[in-house]
Amino acid sequence: MNFYANRSTARRTMASATAMAFVGLGPLAHENTPPTRIPELFAGLDSIGVTAARTPLDTRARIAEGTFLMGSSPSQMQAAMALCDREVRPTPCHGADFGAWLASEGPAHSVSISTFALDRTEVTVAQYERCVAAEACAAPEGLGYTERFDQPYYPVTHVRWDDAVAYCHWSGGRLPTEAEWEYAARGVTGRLFPWGNVYNPHLSNHGSLAGDASDKRDGFAGLAPVGSFPDGATPEGLFDMAGNVSEWVADVLVRDENGRPIGYTPFPEFDPKPKSTGGSLHVIRGGSYEDGAPWLRCAARDATSLPRSARVGIRCAADVR
């Protein structure tokens, strides 16, 4: 069985026309005006130039040490299933594939993370181009890579996991571990979404499980300039942790003999090292402009069999000394 081919088909069938609240967590907030561009996030990016310049340190947020519950409890998995049922075409929500991804979010367990830094935004085309100009990164390419993806303020896409590693190293950082990424998105309070516990379709650039995977209610039919949804940021000022593009993390996706994702250890962990064996695919986090509400949850896990995807980009972490 081609689990990941089925997963991709299910994802496109499942994108979110959801305007309902996360089940059992209160009413939906509404925002009828489209998001506005944040000028501060784009300073210095209007011209690429040929001089390689490393990423300024102030583009990264300091994520203070703390302990949180990583993953999803059984009740949170049930709530995610209910959220999926509100999609336009919810049939895949009850298939084995979606169930396997939900199961891989468990068991919820205590994880302690040391202080680190994380990019406030996804790496832009303009930022990545500087690395290409410095001959430290391979240029984006691949199926479907056209001029519409090659916009300076858009998140860079069509980059391999190895390219993401190279860029982060060049910029003075590294890829975040899966645990670091989820901690940054959830915080010590364990938010279900980067902005809080209630799903709001106007706080991220998301998709839908429907015939058309793009949900234009958020103001964008495809990619959006990074930072376009300031109200969807985390309290620490991390933008687009849900939607726009999914993001490579350091961990390999560990799979069983049937190719299905395996969940976590039930035991407490302290600064878990990224998993490097047990599979050939790497984990991606955050959901994309093609993904529905269930994949925008902070605990949602994903992977892609495409080495260069139109819906996967980069966000770098760095050690804090």
C-alpha cells in the first residue's frame, strides 16, 4: 500500500471549508477584513543584490525554556476528528490514513525544552536567494516551480530537506527538532493552535478538503507573503506557524512495517534529540495553504514523499548561549 500517495489524495480531498469552532472549545471569532502587510517584516528585502548577507539575529525570537505536554490526548484526537468532520468532504476523516496520523500524535507526554531561538517568519525567497548567490544553497526547482512561487516576500518552496539544512547552517542556525517546533507553537500552556484554543479560518493561510484545495476566504488562493496574518502569531511573535507552507524539521518520520507513522514514547523527555533512523522521510509541521483545519493544529504531524514540494518551506532555529 502506498500510504503517502493515499495521504496526499486524502489531504486534497479534505481541505477546510470549516468556519466552525474547535469542537467543545467555544465559539468562533470572526474577522472580516483581509490581513495587512507588516512593513517591519519586509525591511531590506525589496532588493536581493549579489552580496551574501547572513540573517540578522533580530529575525529570530527567543523561546524561553519550559516544559509542556507534547502530542495529543485521546480527547484531543477525538476533537480533531470532529473538526475534520466539518470539512466540505469529510469522508477521508474516517479512513485508516487520517486515523494513523492522529494516532501518531500520541501518547501525550511531558517534554522539557532548553532556551533556543526560532525564526519569526518562514524563510523568504529573497533570503534564500542570498544563500544561492553565496553558492551555499541549491536553487529551488522541481515540478510546478514557476514564476508565481518566485516572489521575494513569499516563503521559499521547492527545496529539499538537505537544502533546508544547508540554508539554516549558512544563516548561523539549524533546523528545529520536532519537539522544539511544537513547543514554540504551543507554549507551556499547550495551545491547540498558535493563537489559542479556538480555530479561526481568518488567522492563517490555509486550504480545504474540497474539490478546490485552496480556501480563498483567508484572502489568498495560494501562497501569501510571510507575516500576512499578525493576529495568528504566537505570543512570542512567531508568524505563520499554522498555514502558508509546512516546514521541515530535523526529525526523520519513524514508520512501522506497513509504512504508517509511529507515535511518541510515553516517558518524560528532556531536549530530545532529532530522530535520525526508522524511515526515509522527514517530518513537516504547521500545515500549508492546501491543508484544512485539522492539519493546522500545533500537534498535527505530516510528511511528504516529494523531495521538492510546492507546500513545504523552511524555518530555522538556533542555539542560545
